[in-house]
Amino acid sequence: MYTQALNTREAAAPEDPEREARFQARIDAEEKIEPNDWMPEAYRRTLIRQIAQHAHSEIVGMLPEGNWITRAPSLKRKAALLAKVQDEGGHGLYLYAAAETLGVSREELVALLLSGKQKYSSIFNYPTLTWADIGVIGWLVDGAAIMNQIPLCRCSYGPYARAMIRICKEESFHQRQGYEIMVTLARGTPEQKAMAQDALNRWWWPALMMFGPPDGDSQHTDTAMRWRIKRFTNDELRQKFVDATVPQAHHIGLTIPDDKLTFNDTTGHWEFGAIDWAEFKNVIAGNGPCNKQRLKQRNASHDAGAWVREAALAYAEKRRRREAAGRLVAAE
């Protein structure tokens, strides 16, 4: 996707206020920053942190859904879920490739994920207990992801913005697929509707936590907004998500599990209850229902795939030698 020649970079230069002012002027003028352009080291580090967490989330996010591929209720559902999980793997690939243009290798990022030193979205540390959970993941989790990611198509860093265009198109399909599952269950038998409501009850609040801590507690929002990496704050995106999702739940006869939920006629927004940020911090700290399981699964998969990576490297080396021999013969 992006040239591997961009994987190396010069050592970080000392701060240069004049250069940083010119850089910010480019950002303010809505110019795209490209890999070989000068950028402040803090901008580079911020992008690496965000893109890496995004890529890790796509890869780890395959696990709770992959758990249901063989148990989906029909061949159609199996095929659709398999295609979706494959899409998520592709999204991780695009994002790791974008991060490589910032001077960090994919191997480094994967090692940081497997060691637990870099995070992924807290939402993927919750279990998928029933088939309805697959529907609610598509509807709520991918819906929240779209709310976060569409503005990233206008991110100031070119490779990230371009990767997000395709990712958002596919995530939009995933969201519609999940909502269709929820519609089917909500209009099915009483037991099926109860299953859909139970899944909504368990996933609603973790979905709201996906947007990150409140703006007052967010460590990175101000700089990310100034550099046009983000276009909206955490709380703004969370409100947009609630306003879009509540009517969808009402349309199919499901109840949002929030007794404080009310519509404010003056602001035109749905007002919601307090989020349990202690739970969010606990999951981020590694103490969620599935944190240890997810990392164990990813490490096991990485170890099991070692022979594939070794075979690919051996083949690449063999091909390189063959081509070098061919050039030598041609030269003679």
C-alpha cells in the first residue's frame, strides 16, 4: 500500500519553533502531510500511537466475532460473518502499512500488542454470549467506529486519511449488516426479541465508552484537534452517536438501558445518564472480562503462524538470489 522505503527515518531533530509554525500553518490551510514531509516528533508519536491502537483494535476485534462463524444460524449468516472478519483483517493491514510510513515497523507494533504494552479498543474485552451479540457489535460497535472514523478521512496525515476512506465504506456495510440482524431478532419470536434486548443491555454502555474519556479527562484531544488528526472531541462524537442510535432502537421496539435517557426539545439532543468510568479504567488497565483471553489468543495465533512467516522469508530470499544470478548471467 505504501512504499517500504519510508520505513527508515533520520534521528529526531531538536525543536525548531519557526519550522513548527510553518508546519502548523500547513495544517491550518488543510494541506495533507505526507511521509517525507518534515513534521514535529510529537505529531509523529501521536499518529503512531493512534494508528497502532486502531490497527490492534481491528485485529483483536476479529476474535469475538470469529468465535461465532461456525455457530451462525444459517449458511448466509456464516458467509456474511466470515466476509466481515476478513474485512477486519484487511483494515488492520492497511493501518499497519500507514503506521510504517512514520518510521515504525509492523513487527515492532505487533510485538507491543502481544506484550500488552500497547492498547486496543476496550470494547473487545467483552464476551459474545449469544448470536444477538454479533448483531449488536455490528450495529453499536461498528456504528460507533464509523462515527469516530468518518472524520479521519479528513485527517491531516495523508496515508491515514486515504486508508480510512476504504475502511469507512466497509464499516458502513458492517453496521447495516449488524442492524439487520437486530431487526430480524426484534421482529422474531419473544425469545429472539428478549435475546436482542439482553445484548443491547450488555453492550450499550461499553459502546459509549468507545469514544474515550470525557473531554476534561482526555490527555490527547487538544493536540489531536490542533493538528487536525481529530475533527471532533470525544464528547461531541459520543453525543452524535447517541442521537443517531436511540431512534434506531425505538424503530425496532428495543429499549435503551438508561432510565435517565430523555429528549431535550431545546437542544435537539438525547440526554443520557452517567457513564461508569471506573469500569472503563478497569478494562483499560487489563482487568476486563476477556483481556487476558484476548492476548492469550493473539499470542497463540502469532506463534502458530511462525512457520508461515519463515516460509515467506525463505521464499523471498530464494527469489532474490535467483534474480541476482540472472542479472549476473545477463551481464556476462
